[in-house]
Amino acid sequence: MSWFEAFAAKFHQCFVQDGRFANFMLSGLKVTLQITFSAAIISISLGSFLAIVRVTHDKNIAAMYPGSKRIALKAFNQLCKLCITVVRGIPMVVQLMIWFFVVFAASRNALGIAILAFGINSAVYTAEIVRAGIMSVDHGQTEAGRSLGLGYVHTMRFIILPQAFKNVLPALCNEFIVLLKDTAVVGYIALCDLTRGAYLIAGRTYEPFLPLVAAALIYLAMVIVLSKLFGKLERRLRTSDSH
């Protein structure tokens, strides 16, 4: 048997026989994409909220008069800082197992728990990225918004945040790539994602090389596509600024 025939036989055993590619790899890829994109939505929403709270505290606390609003803002800021510190200090796989086996021990919605766990974990990193972007916007932009009669919320929404997101788009792209790759640990809570699908094929065929390489190539392809999409978006935003 030639090397090509041997390779073809292993390929057929790993991917064609019993529909293993569709049953394990493609179904696992679907789970990976569901977790990644759903968690990304949570990450952007929650991360932006945390960033705005921290920036609001840093920029306005000194000018606020003593009172309930000042106390509430300081307490909320400390709570946000505590959440960010705790989540950043615990490994993702440990957080995932805490959510699944402790917090939601009575639930068996592993997919929903994974989305929540990855979304919260990514949100704390997104919060710091967005906060840095907001702080990088010139203070004159805030003054310009106020001079136009806009309140703090509207100034932040229509003037500051759009500029901040343009500044941090490359960092956000990197964070979402990390999020995509981090989903490879969901097998710890018995979810069959792309990585676990490759592992299951390897366990059934005793041929780990082909399924693991296939999984690696699929991850690489997704990272390349994601980088291209963010790069295209960044160029469009840059072009819109120049006109």
C-alpha cells in the first residue's frame, strides 16, 4: 500500500466513515460559533457598561458635591473594580466549572452557561480596552458636546463612544480572537465543541493526527476571516473619518 493509499484510508476512517466529520467536527464547529458570537455580544454590552462606570467615576467624582449620588458612584465603581479583579484573577476553565457545577448546579443547559461564563470573562477585558479608548479621546470633545447642549449621557453616546471604538478596534479584534480560542475548554462541562469533536474522533479511530490537525486548520481559518473582517471595518471607519 502506497503512502497515498494509507493516507486516504486514514482520512476515510476519521472523517467519512459513520459520518464522523459531520457528526463531530461540523456539529462541534456550530457550538463553537454559537458560544463565541453570543459571548461577544455579552462582552461588548457588559464591558462597555463597566468601562463607562469607571470613566464616569474617574472624570466626575472630584467635581461632585458630597451626597448620595457621590456615595453611590464610588460604591458602584468599587464593585466594578472588584468584579474585574476577581474575574481576571481566575483561570477561564475554573470559572467555567464554577458556573456549571456550583452556581447553576441544578441546570443542565451547558450551552447557555458556557455563553454566560465566556461573556462575563471577556467583558472584564473588553471593559479595560473600552475604558482606555474613552480616556484617549480628547477632553475637548466632551466640552464640545456640552457646548451643543448635550447632556453627559448623550455626549458619551453620540460623540465619545464612537471615537473610542474606532481607537480600540484592533484591541477588540484581538480580544475576540482570544475568546474564540478559549472556547476550546468547554469540553470540561461535556459540551461537544470543535476541539472535543476532534478528540472524540481520535478516541474512536486511534488516529489523533488528522482530526487534531483538521481542528487546528479550522480554528486558523476562523481567526484569519475574523481578522480580515475587523481590518475591513477599520479601513472603512478610517475612510469615513477622512471625508
